[in-house]
Amino acid sequence: MTPEEQNFMRKIEAEEKIEPKDWMPEQYRKNLIRQISQHAHSEVIGMQPEGNYITRAPSLRRKAVLISKVQDEAGHGLYLYSAAETLGISRSEMIEQLQSGKAKYSSIFNYPVLTWADVAAIGWLVDGAAIVNQVSLQRTSYGPYSRGMIRICKEESFHQRQGYEAMLSLAKGSPEQKAMAQDALNRFYWPALMMFGPHDSESAHSQKSMEWKIKRETNDDLRQKFVDQTVKQIEVLGLDHPDKAIKWNEERGHYDSSDLNWDEFWSVINGNGHCNRQRVEHHIAAHDEGEWVRDAITAYNEKKRAKKAQQAA
Amino acid sequence: MSVITEKLELFEVFIRSKRGLDHKHVGSLHAEDHEQALEYARDCYTRRSEGVSIWVVKSSDICASQEDDADSFYDPNDDKPYRHATYYVLPDPVNNM
């Protein structure tokens, strides 16, 4: 090991954070850029399914809440893009990677959102799973990412609670509403578990990222946490658990559960989910249609600069 | 009597007390340029190992919101209590989410 590497590893082992101007291994930088930008893309793409429901949310209150949530997601995307930018990649490079398919985003957003109950289930389960992951990442070894996660976790807790509250209203409503809630749970439970990624043994980037403390807990451990906390939540809703094999294991102190459909997981990751093409196409269209806004900003700034220069002269 | 500080720029000083934490504003000082401000800040603000990193920023480069604007700046948030987690009342067994 070079002295630089030794110094880097000493900080990692002592639980000290790595800051942007510190020396870091090229692969550490790469892994971080991949993970943080993927995380940022997920926040941004995640606005699409929920944004679609703002006009259709069942009351003014639900609309206002949904608007606030979507606003938060945009903000979270911004925090994360900015954190990634401290590693030397530009915003436009990241957007380009998202649009060309080189960079991924959370596969959960490639599932169609069919009913209002799906929106409730997303807040509860998808944001719930994201929080489990993000709470763990508050302790990531890269300073700007860690600080971003702390901020995001603080803001995120309302997301899950509003989703669960909306779910509770449906589950305690008419038989039709309850059936809708059950259907949403049945469809979103499994993809939510897949959000934690492949089994540790199959995860290409996990080992190095764990060693460098970019990730603090393994995919399977985080998924187990989520499985455990969700059992009670389903019970309080009075809905049936989608996993018929769910069973408390006294010895492990955890719930045992069914294995996931990994063929589906890889298929969606590799671009064959219901909405992959639609999500990216929409992002490209929105980006292109926003061109005139960026042009206008540039033109306005130039005008302002010229005016200032004239006044100074 | 000429006052030297009038000829020197004012800088704001931010210190990171520990790796991983945010830089926090600790005060200001006069200096000729950024390099000097950094040295002065080290001598003045980190005499007891208060920091592991210092930022200095020209005070004139800071654009700040005005105290008097606070109403129009922040008021609109008062009618959005649903942005807070505590707004949502959940049954006790699941209230820790």
C-alpha cells in the first residue's frame, strides 16, 4: 500500500469521513459516483408515477400532500446530484448517463401505478424501504453523501407516514376500497423487497463498498429489517400478508420469508419492466421541452451582465 | 489616524470541527487576501484544535436574506403542516415509522 492508501484506510477504519479534497482510490470514487448518481436518478424518476396522480388524488388535502412529497423528491435529487458533483462528475454527464441507459435508477419505478391505492402503497412501502436503506447510509464514509442522507432522512419520514395514513383510510373504508388496498399491497410488496438489490452473494459492487464503508449493511440484512417491520404494519391495516410463507423464527429473531422472483428482478433491471422505456422517454421529453427555460435564463443573465457593465462604465 | 482594517477586506470564517460534520460559521476577520485570511483564521479560531478544515469567504460575496423579509420569505410554510411527520396520526403499534 502507498502512504496515501494507508492514510485513506486509516480514516476508514477509524470511522472518519472522507471529504471531497482528500485523496481516495479511483475505484472508491467510481463506486460512489455510481451509487450516488443512481440514488439521485431514483429521486427524480420517482416523481413521475406520483406526479401523474396529483390531479387525481381524491381530495384537496391529498393533492397538497402529494405536491409536497413530489417537491421533496426534486429537492432530494438536487442534494444527491450536488454530492456526486463533489467527486468530479458534472450534472450534464449524469443526466446523459441516465438518458442513455448507462446509469440505472431504482427498478421500483418501472412498475405501473394503476390506482390511487398504489400511490398510498408507494408512500408506505417504497419510501419505507428507501428509509431503511437511507438510515443506514447516514453512516456512509463519504462526508457529503452522509450529510445529504441525514438531511433526506429528516424530511422523508412524512412520506412514509402519509402513505400509510392513506392506506389506512382505504383499508378501513368500503369493501371496494379495502380490496383496492389489498391489491396494491399484493403488487408492490415484492418489488419493494427487490429495492434492496440482489443477494449479497450476487451483488457485484457490494464487497468493496462494504470494505470502504460506502455501504454499512448488506442488501440482505437491510431487506430483513424491512420484512420484519412491515409485518405489524400489514396487521394493523387488517390486510392479508402477500407472503404466505411469512413466519416468525424465534431462533433467528427475525421473520422467515419466501425468496424473491429473481428472474423478474434482473429482467426489470435490464430494461424490460412495464415502464422502463416510458420513464426514460418522459425524462428526455421533459428535459428537451425545458430547453427554452434554460435558454431564457442564460439570455436574462447575459442581459443583466451587460446592463451592469454599462452602468459601471 | 489610519485604521488598517479599513484597507483590508472582511472575511467570514467557517470551521469544520470534525471530519464528516458541516463547516460552521465561527466569526470574521480582516485580511489582505484569501491566503492571509486562511492563516489568520488558523491563528485566531483554531488555537485549541477546534477544527480540521477552514473555509474563508469574502463577506462581500455573501448574499443574505434580510431579517425584514422573513415574513414573505417563510410565512407561506405556516399553512403547510402536512410537511411534518407529526401531522399524521397513526395507531400506536405502528407509530414509530
